[in-house]
Amino acid sequence: MFLPENLRNELKIPLGKLILNSSSEKENYIRSVYSERIVITVGDATSELLLQMGLTPLLHIVDGQEKRQKRSPPLANSITTELTCKNSPGKIEDENFDLIKNIFSKKPPIRLIVEGEEDLLVLPVCLFAPENSVVMYGQPNEGLVIVEITPTVRDKVQKIVNQMK
């Protein structure tokens, strides 16, 4: 599925709460959310932030890139399940919907390494994440987005996915 131009601007609007990079409350807020919810991270910098804080997400999705620049994937001590997939920039490969739908039945903590680009995989994650989940992803040059998975969020994401070609 390809993301048309008209949806690119819509996806620049955070799906959840934006915590600015400059916020002094960022780490405390993350720890509070982590203590109450199932946490899933999408993106190398976001995953690395939590892992460096000693917090291991149920699932973290990385592609070895940050702002389109190659980097080493974040170090994680306790990965039980590691999977790989391919995903082209600006797209969500059809098989990745099924992969993410079923990934939550795997033994956590889970790492999904994406060959290509992981950015848009936040959409199927929001559709299929377990109840009581939050999805965290980076908003480039701004901060961290924390999305509580609710029926409203799922509906919004489904409408976006339905507009993809």
C-alpha cells in the first residue's frame, strides 16, 4: 500500500500526545506510562531512548536508520523473539499487515528489524496493538509521540489506511 501525497501532511500531525524534546518531564512521563501500559516503540531513536532508560518495550520496530541516515540498531539485552521484514519507503507491504497482526502472539520482548523503512508500520501497529497499549514514535525535530490505543485512534488510523492505494 502506497501513501499518497495528500496523506503525507495528515501524518505529520501526531496521532497522540507530543512530548517535546526539550521537556524536562519526558523521562518521568515515559516511566509513568511504562508502569501502567503495554509499550510498543516504532523507530530507532525512540526504541533506544526506552532501552537506555532500562525499559524494554513489548515490541520495538527498528530499521537501522535515523532521519534517513544509517545507524546501528539500538542495543537490547533481553530480546526473546527477533523477526525481520522488508518494507519500502512510503509504503506498507501487504504481508506486513499480517506480520504485525500476528506478532503480538509471539513471545515478548520482540524486536522487528525492517529492511527498508519502518515509519509507516506505526499504522498497522496502532490497528493491531493489544488493549491497554501505547505506541511511541518520534516526531522528527520535535519530540516523542505517545498514542494511547483506543477505539477512536483505531478508527482514525483505519480511515488513513483505507485511503492508501
